[in-house]
Amino acid sequence: MSTVRVRRKLESETLHLPELKPLIGRTVEITVVERAAAKSIPPVDGQGLAKHIGRALTPAEMTQELEEASRPSAELSVALKHKVDYSQVF
């Protein structure tokens, strides 16, 4: 038993699949599965990347950029309602 996987965009109801030529005359099962469209990646404007072209970031620069990207700005931060009780910390 052989398996042939073909991925094509259907343009019509008539298929031309030369990959199946060796199976002509045999009983086969044909399954068609619609694939979800790939998620589009938003375009990069290049402004954030321009300062890094041609050089590697230092660990300090990597840390700074990670913090800038992952932490909310001060005006978006919410102060904790309760302080940490360090007597309860292991």
C-alpha cells in the first residue's frame, strides 16, 4: 500500500494529478480536506529593526527591549491593593 499526499489550490472541479499515475487501474480512496487559510503576519515597518541591522544585541540591550515589550507603561499599571506578607513566604 502506498500513500500519496498532494496539496493544491483547487481551480476547477477537474483535477490533473500526475502524481497518481502509478496508481491507475487500482482501487484507491481519495480524501479532500480543506485547509484553513494561513494567518497573515502583520507587516513590519522596519523602524524598530533599523537600529539593530548589522550587529548583535548585548545581553543588557536584549533585557531592556524585552522589558519594554512585555511590561505595561506606568500609566497602565495598577498598584497592588495588598502588600506582600513576607512572614508567609517560604
